[in-house]
Amino acid sequence: MEPGSLQKFLTVLFLSLFLPSLSFGSVYNGSIELELEYDENSVAERMLAMPDMTIRPRRDPVAMGYIRNYLTRSRRTAELIIGRSILYFPMFDEQLKRHNLPKELKYLPVVESALNPKAVSPAGAGGLWQFMPGTGRLEGLQANKYIDERFDPIKSTEAAMKHLTRLYEMFGDWELVLAAYNSGSGNVTRAIKRGRSQDFWRIQRYLPRETRNYVPAFMAATYLCEHFMLHGIEPAAPEMDMQLTESIKVYNGFSFFELATLTGLSVETLESLNPAYVGGYIPQNANGYYLTLPRRVMPAVLEFLAAKLPDDSDPEPIFAGGPVALYNTPGAESYYNEHVYTVEEDDEFKSIDALADKLRCTPQHLRIWNRLNTPTLVPGQEWRYFGPKAYKRMTLNKMPIVEAPIALPFRQVGTLEYTTSIEAAGIEPDNAERFLYISISGAERLPEIARRYEGVSVEDLRRLNRVMGNPVFRDRVVKIKEL
């Protein structure tokens, strides 16, 4: 984001010494014609055909040079970037949609950090979005001896959305916004005055050297992420515990050692999923801090946290019965099953987004797992997907156990009905009139309930119903909002 971040990116890109072994694996949804040899004319044609959402497509020689490097000398770097996209693009998509920003901006952290949440530039910028400490504070990111939220993927993404929105309100042009994101709004404003133009390409020579190449670098990152499979780039996807995760807010302080004891995860995995915390400790905070964990262990953690609510007695100490693992151990993938979903003629799911929701993953998961980028489904297609073999839970004496998942990945969704009779809903009349309740028939998760009601967030539902995470509400009354 600040001067020096692009220089680091280019250094990693150009000094990569890995050459590809041209083994492209299998294509699971029919054949696609791979372009194994770099063809600049074909690449340029695809560049010019890209949607004019954030930048005006053009055949820029600097951008073409970056693309050539991705596809030849630095293929290993490209494989790592595409593999990491499965972790972060779904979150970027959600935040960009929420803030009404162009979806292509999710490729900005590719330029900034190569999608490495622990990246630090020589100038001191850090995290996925490469915030400098001062800029991070201005955007509300905390930094103290326990936590640096520039390295928190969720918090830093929220801050980046605000920062990008503010820059667009200032310049009204996404190419200028990208330049300002890199070198600061002051440099761009001065370049506009000197060049007497608000066209990035006209004022390019008046910008700092690094910023001149920033928009071309963004063009190259966009091309790579949109067309990597045409060039046989094999995503170097992280282990499944990193891919299928959930995030919750926690309010009490505890250490990664406690979490490792409770979940059986290694401390290294916990640190990788939660890079913002210094010294392996999550401090107590009234506003809460984000905790990200593999989906398969979340039930045990939620039950442990629920036992620590003020109206409950403190949970007993957790002992796993063995030493805590510091580093990842072989066999982590054995906790997951691979499945295949075949699209039927009368299938109600017509898009990859709908299918992903059905299979409890994201569209990016399906694209990477199946090496396919298509918005629609075709009868007969076979889609690979993965899910935990079991979910770790806790017994009444607070010891971890393993319980098989219930009817996953398919779920039976019931209907929601308003109830106006507090007695019929089984609610105590004391202060009950202050709230709106609904009665659930079947099973629903909090995000599904929140989407049905304007102005109701998942955090509101958690607070009102005194729950953590996204538990399944089955055949019960749910408090929606205060009246």
C-alpha cells in the first residue's frame, strides 16, 4: 500500500528461481485447451476482453511483462498465490459487495502481499493489504503488545474497504485510486496538477517510480487470477484445515496453548489462521476479537466458550491427555472426506454460487477444487467437494469427544413464522414485549435468519440469544430484535 510494498512484490516475483514441472493434473469438468507456451498475442486479446470495471483494459507493455513472468519464470509464485486465494477471496467478495465496491478489487492484495497475511515490506507496511502503522491507526486498526490488527485478515479487509471508499470519493476514478493506495493521495493530487489531467496514463510520469507500474501490476494480477487454469497453473492450496474455516468473536482472554489442548490442533496451525496475535495470546476485550478455526473443531470451542458465559459456572480445566503439538503433524488431511456432486437435469441449483451454498463451501472452493471457472451448471457435470469426517464436541465434563456430522453437506431448512403470543412461544412475560420473536420449524443457522430481516445482523442475533458462532437453531423460538 505504501512505497516499498510494490518493490517487495516485484522482488519476490522476479527473483523466484522455481521453474515449473509441466504436470497439470486432471481436469474434472471436461477438457479445456491449455496454452502451455506463452503467446503474447493471445494474452493481449484476453486482457482487452476483460470487463471495464476498475481499470480500462489496454495492452500495456509493463503489464504484459508481469504476466509473462507469472506464466514462465515465476510459476511457483503464481501457484502459491492462486492456492491462497481459496482462503481470502470469499471474504473479499463478501466485503466488497457489502461496501458496493467493484469485485475486481479483490486482486489488490495479490499485488500488495501475494496474499500472505504475514507479509511485511521494507518500509514497514504489513498484512494482506499492506497498511503502514499510521494509516492502520487512522482506519481503526489496533496495535499493542498483544495484537496488530493490520495482520488480521478480517479487520484489515474491513479497514481497506473504508480506505478505498474514501479514496474513490476523493478521485472518482479507480486507476487514480489504485495509484493513491500505493503512494498516498498527496502524490496523486500533485501529479494531477502537474499533468493537468485526471487520466492515470497521462500523469503517470509525474508519479513516484513504483506507482507508475502499480496499475500495470494490478492488471497482471487480475489476468492471472481470471485465466490461470488456461496456462496450466496448478494451485498450491493449503491443507484442508486452513481451507474450511469459520470465524467468531471472542471476548475472554486465553492462549493458543489452551486452544491447542482443546482442539488437538497444532500451535502452528492456530498461529497461521490467526496471524494478528502477538505471543500466541488473545487478550480480553469488551468489543471482541476475531478467532478463526477449522470448521471441524468449532463445536468444541463454542461449547467451551458458552460454558464461560457469566450465568454459568466456569468450565473445568481442559486436558487433552497428551502433549500439545507445536507444529503440524502428518495425517491432517485424514480428517476430511472427498465427495462428488453430479448435476441433474431437474436440479434446482443453476449457478455455482447456489451449489456452493448447498455444499457448505464457497464458489472459490469449487473453482479451485475443480479447476473450472463457470457461472452456470450443466447437467452431468461432476463437482468435487470436501467436508469434515467428524466434528469435535465436548462432553459434560468438558473433555473433547468426536461426533459424526449430521446430514452434511445437505441440510433440511424449515420455515420461519412470526409469533405474537409470548405464552404460545414459551417465553416468560417479564420484559418479553420489548422483543420480536420468531418460531423456527426445522433447522436454520444465524446467517440464514439474519438475511431475512433488514437491519438485523448475525452479531445482533448472537447477543440477543446468548450464543457463540453460527449454531443450528432447530425447532425453537429465536429473539430477533428489540422493539
